[in-house]
Amino acid sequence: VIICVGCIPLTIVILLLSLESNTALICCFHEACVSFASVSTAINVFAITLDRYDISVKPANRILTMGRAVMLMISIWIFSFFSFLIP
């Protein structure tokens, strides 16, 4: 949802703006949004893969319980937010 609502329209705005205008701040914000979206997407795919692996290998004795899954998702979003600040 964040990619569709935020990053795609921002990319279109960047492409439609003329190259001669001073758009350094918008370009930096766009790069930060792309970094946030790519890191969060990659780590979420990894977390989903880990969950599917856990449920298929050990369905009775799962490592990724509900509490651990919530903590994993919170840490993913915190890490993604820090990737937003890096560029």
C-alpha cells in the first residue's frame, strides 16, 4: 500500500519535473522512499518465508510464535525506517 500510494506517484512527479529546476530535496526524498520500500519488502518476504518454513518443518513445535512474529514485524518496520534515513 505504501508503495502504491507514496512511491509510485512520487516517481511520476520526479519524471515529469524538468531537469533544470532545483529538485534536490524531492530527489533525496524519493530515494529515501525507494530505499524504505525495497528494504521493507525484502525483509517482509524473508519473514514470510521463515514462517512458511517453520510451519512446514515443525508444525507442532513452532519457533515463530505469535509474540515472536509481532516482535519480528516491529523490528522489520524499525529497520526499514532507519533505511529511510540513510540516503
